[in-house]
Amino acid sequence: MNNSLDKVQAALADYITEDGSSFSVTATTTGDISMLTIIREDIEEFAILATASENQLLFNVALFDEDQIIDGQAPALNKMMLELNMAMPLSSFAITGRIYSIFGAMSAESDARHIQEEILVLSENILDALEVCQNYLIPA
């Protein structure tokens, strides 16, 4: 496993949020690629995937597939997401292929407190992002 990912795993091992939530972390390695799957217990359906390069930690959460967007609403959704990127602390919207997501990046040299803060804010941004996108999505 990558040393930076070991640091992320250690930072979240006993971390409890102010509201009492905790995170489970599962490490996987496929070939040369190491990854963590981070689950916040109260929003289990949205896994945070963590990878690391030599200099950065990258955290990504898949929100929804483009098939879930109401016909004709993708341009308005994309515009809204671009406009909100600046207002969403420590996270940004992204589209990768057909998947809409939010992500955050930080230095691989970050300490445990900063890693915890990034993961906490990103996990909170999941629900906020889904709320602002709901008018563009097909109801579940």
C-alpha cells in the first residue's frame, strides 16, 4: 500500500465526527494501483474512493450516472455545477465518462487533522450536492 494512503487510513481509524459518525476504510490493490474505499456510516451508499500520487491525495465520490438526468436538463445541470464549484469548500464537481462526481485533492504531506477535515467536508458535500442537483434528476 502507498504510504500516503496508509496515512489516510490511520487518520480515519478512530475518527468520530462531532455528530458521532465514523468512517470505515477498506484498502485494495490491483496491480500497481492502491486505493481506499471510505464509507461514512450514515451515508453508506456513497463511497469515497481515495488514491495517491507521489504528491497528492485524491478523493472522489460518484454521485449519479447521466442516465439519471431528466431529458434535456444536462446543459442546465452542467452550468449550475460550474457556477457552484467555487462555493463548495474543499470539493469540486466533475464528469468522468457518464458519471457525475465530486472530488477533493490535497497534498500527500497533509497531517491527520487536515485529512480528517477533507473527508468530513467531502462527505457533507455529498448530501449538499445531491440536494442542489435533485431538480435535474429523474425522481427515484
